[in-house]
Amino acid sequence: MRVVIVGGGMAGTRLAAELSTRDTAGRLSVTVVGAEQAPGYNRVLLGDLLAGQLSTSDLRLPGSTTAAVRTGDSVVGLDLAHRSVRLRSGATLGYDALVLATGSAPVLPPLPAPHVYPLRTVADYTRLLDALPGASRVVVVGGGPLGVETASTLAGRGIEVALVHRHGRLLPADLDAEGGGALRRFLRSRGVTTWLASAAVGLRTARRGRLDGVELDGGRCVPADLVVVACGAQPRVALARGAGLRLAAGGVAVDDALRTSDPHVYAVGDCAAHPGARRGHATPAWSQAGVLADRLSGRDPAARYRGTPHVLRLRAGLEVVAAGDQEASQTDRVVQVADGTRHAYHRLVVRAGRVAGLVAIGEHDAVPTFVDWYERGTPVPAAPFGMPSDRRS
């Protein structure tokens, strides 16, 4: 059985390794086509590379021992009728099963180079590390997980950091309003200035093209000599669109078998749109790789991907955990504890006796237990924080 995997990132590399492990009979011929890097690397750990805690060699993912990897080439077109892919080199590869693992690309604001540094690949982080010794004031554009972690990391290096975010609160997809406020105060304690409900619209330069600041839509200018862009990512779906595969809001539409609208084409990772998965996180991609490897290898042809519970854990010295649904209904029980002196805030949304949503800013011994309750669906006791003074609403 010929399996072609398009994409050599986290999802594609993991799938190739899983197939290699399961294919004990040697019935699979696996080819990975991806131009980014070989072997694949763990993008989740790139922040530790920026912090100086890891080297590029520490990021490598275990690769397949049997797959053929074409790193100097890329797929430029799909021929679904003849089950083949066209490569940039002019070659054609036939397949019995095609897997799209094309990942996602960074969203970039309309700011000109060379002072702007996007963060997505090892090469991006290496370029930024090379530029940091000459920078004393950095503006990070984007208040999602990557932007917040990056701002905290740079502040920890002794750099003056300003964080610019379009939304009115940080991590709007993960935190409630109070949690976003607690995180903003925590960042302020680390020396990060935040500009919320603001968009970066231009750059101000001084003599000889030296960057002087970032212009915001409200007319202000934030001083900077370097700009880091962390505005999120969008799925790479050009190949799927060109072939006429069905798309959804989050990428290439797949079912629980991870099949696209063509029964011989599958999708995993950031390019795949499944209602139970959230883009930008490693856990769904790796779970999908395991399910698809079970199916394609014949180990479990009936394997299904049922979704992955979303748990956000920030790094870079930030004790931030968020999971589930933060919007509480009138029938939900909300239990929260706040400590303004330590910028700490902890909140549980309890629905039908179980954790439906969790926000944890700052340390608390019970947080690992709360996450476990959420992931396992464990019933929540009357006083989850272990105190009769738990505040409920």
C-alpha cells in the first residue's frame, strides 16, 4: 500500500513514525514530501529555544525508520482522479492513501521588513536570536499564547517589551475577562507593557532606516527597534482547494476517520478541520496520527478520532492554564478564588457536576487535580479548592 504524506512538520513526522512502528509486516510504502526541515521538530518547544533553555538538536522528533523522505521537494498539485501528486521537481508520485499534513502559516500584519520577525519555524527563531543582541526595545504584536509567551521570555532577558493586541483582553479564546485582567497584571509585574484593543498599522523609522517605533491605529507610537509578530496562523489549504476537496472554517474538512471528501485522501494536524480538535496544539495532531496509523496499517481499520480535550498551558515563567468553556450559563456553578497581591486568579465552571471550564493564573496546588477532573470527567466535590469559603455564582 502506497502512502504519501504531504508535509514534514510535527503531524507528518509523527504519522510516519507511527506507521513505521505499526507496519510490522512491511506492507506499507511510505513517502514524506516536505520542504521545511528533516528530521521534523517539536514546534511547541521553540519558546524554550528563544529562552536559551534548549538547542535546535533538542527539538528533533523521532523519525520513521522506513519512510522515504523528500525534503528538497514539495507537492504542487493533486490529481485525485489518477491518485497521484505532482512535485515541484517535475516528478509524479502515485498513492493508495494520501495524507495532507501541510500545517498552517503565520498571519502577518501589514508591516514591512526587515525589522519585523515572524515566529513559526526554527529558522524564524534563529533569525530572531541573531537580532536580539542589538535590540533594547521590542514590540510583540499579538496577544494569543505565542505572543504572551514570547513577551514574557524577552522580558526575562532584560529587554523592554511592549505587547500590542487587537482584542480588548489577552488570550480571548481561552480566558474570561477577569482571567485576562489577572494575566495582564502578571505580565506588568514582569516588565511587559500591554496595549489592548490596538492594532499595529505601520512603522516609524529614523536615520538610515533604523526602526524608531510601531504606529498604532489610535495615533500613538510605541518605541521599538525590533518587532516580533505572533498574530496566529491560518491552515495551509491551497493544495486541497485546488483539488476541489471540501473545506471548512478551520481547514480541510475531515470526518472521525480523518477522511476528506475524497475517500483516499486524509488530513491531520493544523490543516485538518475536525470539530473536536483545536489548531495550533500538538496533542490533537499526535492523537490524529495515532488513529490514522491504526487505520492505514490495518492494526485497527475501524479506529476513530473522537476529539481531544483542549488544555492550554503557557510556558516562559507563566503559571497559566486554561481549559474548556469559559461561558457559564445560569445553571452552571462558578467557583473562583482570587489573590490580587500575587496576581493569582483561579476559576472553575462546573456543569452537571463536572468541570466544563478552567482558568488558573498563578500557582495553586490544586491545578493539576482540576485539569485531571476536566480530562477524565470526574465529579467535582462541593468545595474544590478545599475551603468552605469557595466563592460561587
